[in-house]
Amino acid sequence: MANLLILDASSSLCSVALSLDGEVLWSTEDQPRRHAQRLLPMVDELLADAGVARQSLDGVAFGQGPGSFTGIRIALSVAHGLSLGLDVPVCGISSLAGVARAALSQDARSTAFVVMDAHMGEVFWGQYQQQGDLILPLSEEQVGAPSVCLEALAELEKQQPANVSVAGDGLQLMDFAHCDLEYATLKPEARTMAPMAAAAWEAGEFSDPEAHPPVYLRQSVAWKKLSEQPSLLKKI
């Protein structure tokens, strides 16, 4: 077992957790615009409360997205800074998979379809299956219109009837009003990522920071939208 620090700022939540030989300590604040001011102080506060020195950490995991562009960069920067300063490896954890883990830990079903609000009228989504503490993707994570997401959900439910747990704040959009909203308030959070980080450590997935880039998903989408608007291109 290892002493692991987990960070997430990919949503309005700012959260940190410690996995200490399997025991999880955590702190979460709803700070939609103060991630930069609060994330590192929260790390220091949690370490102090736990009586753990930074030098005792074996690795740092962070929510690598998708989610808030700024929040992902903040968590990545803190994780990379700690990695370099303490000479410990890092591991990026999917924010969508973190929500899947939170839902499936409360549910008898083994498959999760996660939908997160991506704003601009779009959603992030992904499909996952739980095997022990591992959350395995069933398909690539995507971003797009709710209507396309609903088609993917319908196909998954057809393949696995009565075995799909649907979760994430994207369900609160009007298009998903027919879905079960039991897990519609779930957002990425460090404490639910802690078992995933521990499993990743055991699997040898922690490594150099460069091997764990942020996941935005929207980069290609943004360029496509720009290319489809020649009037805007003329003004550049």
C-alpha cells in the first residue's frame, strides 16, 4: 500500500483526499471560482489534520478531465508541482470515471453511463464498467449534443437491460428529464477517486507527469465550430 494524494478541480467542487494505506481522508468545498486560491491550501490543511508530511507521500493523482478547462489546469499544475518538488510519480484519473465510481458504489448495477454538463449546449459522456476497484471504459469519452448522447445511452441500455446506472449533473438538462435523476447531483470528487488511485498504484500506472496530460475533449470541437463560421474567420 502507499500514501497517495488525490486532487480534483474539474467541476465547481474543489476537493482533495489522502489514501493512507487504504484509509481515505478527504475535504471538499464548492468553490466554482476559487480553485486557484483554495486547492493548495486545502492540501496543506488535510496533510496537517492527518499528521502527514508532504515528504511521506508516494504519489499524486489528479482529475485530468474532461470538465472545466481552468479547473483541470489548476489541478494538473498543483499535481505536477508536487511531483517535481517531492520527486514522486503522478497519475491522471478520468473525471467521468470518478463519477461512475461514485454512482456504482451506491448501486447494485455494474455499468454506468455518465453525463456531465459541458456548457455551450453540450455534454461530456462516457460508459464504464466496474471490476473490483477498477472502473473500466467501455468506449471513448465524448463531447457533443445531448441528442447524440441520448442515442448512445439508448444503445447501451439495449445491450445491457436494467444494468445501467445513469449519473452526472448533465442529467439535469431538459433533454434528460425522462432519466432517473437519483445520481444527477454527482460531480467528480477526490474522495471517490481515492480507491481508483490506489488501484492504479497497484497496477503500476503512476509515472512521469508528461505521461498524464489533461483531457479536454473539446479542442477539436471548438476548431470545427470556428471553421463552420466563415464570417468569424474573416475577422481574425
